[in-house]
Amino acid sequence: MHTPMFSLEVFPPKRTSPVGTIYDTLDGLNDMKPDFISVTYGTGKSADRTATARIAHTIHSEYGIDAVAHLTAQYLTARDVDEALAMFDEAKVSGVLALRGDRNSEREPAGVFTHASDLVCYIRERRPNLKIYGACYPEKHPESANQKEDIRFLKEKVDAGCEFLTTQMFFDNNLLYNFLYKIREAGITVPVVAGIMPITNANQID
């Protein structure tokens, strides 16, 4: 019998906020019994890696829930990724969500991992048994010329070692159903989890 996968995502508190706020959040989520909780990651600074690893370790060790650590690619060197993976090993994460990450006009990309698929390939070579998650876009990635091209790039990411996909937000279920049909036709058979963000204020809708 198929059992739906249910996960949650938490953001490390801002450096100006008390670290205890994240544990208050985890206390409130624990009873929901998610399959895993993923922990987001900044643009590539060492402090981001440390915060993500620390919170992931707490999720695993104190709450008994699998933790998935985000890792964003474009501002990282190979040494940065090795350092992050070592931290994640120590934190006993169950997987890594490999992302390209958003552009930052104030920073120059490292030029090592241009796409998420490059990061997936690197992680797979160094951690053959680590679960690797990736992102997908039912309405296509905004930088792709069209959906066909976007799905071709997605196939490259899956072929590189990505085992699970989670979607960017969408506002019409038919977009997801059509997307699933197209990626299955393209030979992408890995599980796809719908990404859902609860609306907490009017600005999110805008």
C-alpha cells in the first residue's frame, strides 16, 4: 500500500534572532510525525553550513526525526562542499537537498558548480550512499527557455544521482499533473513531492 511522504522545512533563525526560536518551532512540529525535516541553507558562507548542520543534528539526535540538509551550489568551491559534507556526516543527516541557489548581485559565483546537477554529481561521487534530493518546477524554471528544455535539464540531474524531487510552489493542481505526465514520458521515475507553503500574510499572495 502506498503511503504519502510528508515532510517539513525549517529556516535557521537570523543571526540577530535568539537561537532558541528554532527549538520552540521544532517542539511544535514534533507531534506531526513528519518523515523528515529539511533545514534550509544560505548562499554559501561557512556560518550557514554550521547553522544548518547544528540544527539538523538536533532534529536527528533530540527529536528522533530524519534530517535533510539543504546545500546551495553556485557560491561554493569543492573544498566548501567537502567541508559541508563532513559537517553533515557528523550531524547524521539522512540526505542532502542539492540546489543551485538564488542569484546574489553582490557576490560573484565560484564557477565550480554552475548547476544543481553539477553538485549532485559531486556529492554522489563522494557519498555514494547518501540520499540526494532535488528541486523541480511544474511551471518550468524561470531561466529555462521552455518546459521541454527544463525537463531535459531535470533528467540530467536525476541521471547524476538525484533520488527524490520536491516541487516549487504552484497554484493549480493541473499544472502538477501535466508536469508529472511529461517527466514520466521523459523517463524520470523518481518520487516527486509537492511543495506547499502555508499562506501566513497577504504579501505572500502578491
